Amino acid sequence: MPFGPADYVRFAIEIFQACKGLGTDEQRILNVVSQCTMEDLKMVNNAFYASYGKSLIRLLQKETSGNFEKLLTGNFEGRYQYWARKLREAVEGCGTDERALIELVIMGDAEDWVAIRAEYFKLYTRNVIDDIQDDIAKNADWARLLRGWIFQMRYPRGQPERDADELYIAAKGAGTDEDTFIRIFCTSTHEEFNQICQVYAQKYKKTLRETVIKEFSGKSEKAFLLAHDYLQSPVNGCCYIIRDSIKGAGTRDRSLINVTILFRDRYAQGINQMYQQYGSLAKDIKGDTSGWYEKTLLQLWRAQ
């Protein structure tokens, strides 16, 4: 049952009381966050203003700290305001955070990108597409994929076997025909992309994912792999980002926080099963994070 104004005020009071006194009741706050969508939590923030005349986000920034604070407060910002702000952070300053940029671009569908463009202009009076294009390599494969993805145009072509053949030919021989990958990746629906993958595996005795790994490297490998996994299923895209964020020498907290804030309310259902291709989601989170940061990730992703 959808929440309404009375619920938002009740949640605002719940969080206020959790922060009242000498200690903060983190679990009480987390319980509110975990049962609400980002759209709900933005309304809770508004209800907090209406109830107390001050910012809920600033209160939580005062009461919490570190990655736990970032993970908690971002949920109350509004999906597209947060998304636009993180895109701006990825491209501004001395160096582009290309990994974050790839993830933030690829995980958006066509409707998301309409909303992102509007919110970005509202916040910065700038065109997000111009900012991204001006900040990334002009001819790199991953950069061209991002440009195509922003303008994605998905429609059922009804030719999965032909598309599978074209991808195979594009990867055959000494060099890769990246244009074919970009075109098919940026125009396929989820349903037809899965059909393409099935035909490809049956006909050529290897997966399209294996081909992407073989044909691309570095940032291009990450971009095309994430696009592949997202097209199979957005849940699978989340799994890829989470796994990529916590494997290796150090945790990439920026990516882990971004994917959790933006997509846990959309895709948490079923992620534990999908993540089994890598292992246990709960075990990986516990092995790489700690404290209330760990507890929040586990509860928001319903990791078991």
C-alpha cells in the first residue's frame, strides 16, 4: 500500500525521536529508510521541514558520520537530484572519475535520462550531455558507448539471430568493430538482448559476455561489460557494480554507495539470487565493510 502525507509525517517524527537525547538510535532510522523508496524519503524530508522547520539531511549529517552518513543522507535527497549531483562530481575538478561516470550513465534508462537532464540543468544551469562530452576522451570506445547510451533508442527489431551474427563478425579477426557493439547495445530492448545472448551462445559455443571480455580492455571492458549485464537485467547490472566495488585490494565506497542509494528500492528484490554468480552478497558485504555502514548495506539490499 502506498504511503501518504500522514505516513511521511509519522516517519519524520520517528527519525526526530531517534536523534533526540544523548544517543542516536541508528536502527530506528534505518528501519524507516529500508521500508521507503527514494520518492517516499524525499517526502519524509519535506514532512520534517513542515514538522520542525529544519533540514532532516542536516540533522542526520550531525548525528552520523563517514560512509554510514553518506549512505543514509543520500536517500533523502531525491533520486534525480542525487543522480545529477553525482554526475557533476564525476566530471568536475582536475580529473574525471571515469569509473563512477560509466556506472552513473549506463544504469540509466531512456526515461531516467530525460529526468536527469532536467534536474542537472535545474541545479547547475548547464547541459549534462555537454559536460560529459567535454570531459571524456573523444574517440575511446567506452566514451563513444556512453554518448550513444545517453541517446539510447530501444525498439524491438525482431532479428536476434542476425544481431548475434553481426556481433560475432564484429569481434572476429584482428580488430574489433566497436560500432556494431555500440549500435546493438544502445538500441536493443532487454527482452531482445537476452534473445541475442541465447542465440550467440548456442551458435558460437561461447557467451557474448566472454567475447566482450576478450575484445575490450580497461575502461572499455568495464563499460561494455556493465552495459551487457544491465541489458540482461538491471538487477544483474547492480550485481556487477557491487562486486566490482568490493573485490580487489580496497573497497570502492563511492560506487557502492551510489548504486545502493539509486537502485536498491528498484532492484533489491531478487538480487541475492542473481548475485550467486559471484558468491554470497551478504558474505561479500560483511567481508569488506563494517559497523553501521555494513548493517545499512545488508538491510537495504535485503542481503541474507
